[in-house]
Amino acid sequence: MTASVPLLSMRGVRRSYRMGGETIHALNGVDLDVAEGEFLAVVGPSGSGKSTLLNVWGAIDRPTHGSVSLRGRDVGTMGDSEATAFRLRHVGFVFQRFYLMPALSARENVELPMAEAGMAAPRRRERARELLSYVGIVAREAHRPAQLSGGEQQRVAIARALANRPALLLADEPTGELDAATGADIIGLFGRLNADGTTIAVVTHDETLARAARRVVHMRDGRIVGDGAPHAP
């Protein structure tokens, strides 16, 4: 039987930065495959390379050495305009601080990436409402971010990340700004998204979120030092 091709593949990836007179090795020879439909958590101490790993996956950053491919495309060699177009259509991002547009309503925030992708206005309004309903906040579609709680804003941000049906949903500390109860609701939403077929990779210090994933990658000093099922509490 032929092995399935991974959704995302990294080989020998290094990412180094110059900081003052020092070279920082944020990633130091990373090999990793992520299969379609996985729910992966990346954990480790601050400075271990977690966020750099996520940025390389999402074509925000480029490796210094090695290759990163997503759906068979080498994202590490893309120019800026090509990477921007690729992210828009193939990668969804969820951040700790939401980054919603304050002057736009919840629905308009969800519509924004669809508008950038050239989707017609009637279809993007329909899809935005579908997504807001899916994440449980369609009743607040006309509210601006300042009128929403932190958990509500994160639900809008997740809906926005799903707008263009990405191959991969990336989340950087998605529960970091939320209280425990609200964070648990968002973790449950990620679990439902994954059960419905979304491939998810999260960077987190939240042990509850890490345990909700199907696979946990441990990082230290820019290297993967562990990779397996989450541990029970």
C-alpha cells in the first residue's frame, strides 16, 4: 500500500536570526510531518522555537535552510506576494489577541478575507453568517469587537480564519487572553472543528488545550525533543 502524502512536511529546517552580535538559532534542524485531519499541539518553554515553527508553516517566515511544503507547495521559497496569496487561500490564523478590525462588525470581520479573495458580496455574507452560526455567535453578528467579550471575539477570529476553507488552521496561544471557563469553551470548539475535518496546529502553554489535541510535539532550543500522544493529567 502506498503511504499517504502528508499535508505538511518539514525537512532539515533551520531558522537563524542575528540579534546584536549574536546568532539566534530559533529552529535547529527540524523534521516533521503533519497528516491531513490531525490536531497537533506544540509545547515548550518560551524561546524554544514554537512560534517560529508556526510562522514557517504559515509562510509568514522563511527557513534559513531546509524545506517546508504544504499541499505539495514549497512555501519556504515563495516571494512575498506569492506567500500572501497562498496564506489567504490555504492557511487560517488565530492569535492570542484576536486582531479584529475595530471599526467592522463581527460579520464584516469574517467577510474580510473573502473580500480579499474576490468572493462576491452576497456569497461572502451568506458564508460569514454560516460560520458565525457554527461558532455560536451569529446573534452578535452586527456588534463591533469592543461590544464583544474576549471569548466572543475569539469565536469571531476563528470564524474569520475559516472563511476561505483553509487546508491548515494555525493558532498561537488561542486561550492565552481568556479565563478558564471561556478557554474551555474555545478548546471545545477546536475539538469540534477537528472532528469535522479541519487540520489544526496550536502553539500553547495551556495544558488543558494540549491534552485536547491528538498529538503533542515538545520543543526545546529549536529542536523537537518529544512527539506523541498527550499525557493524561
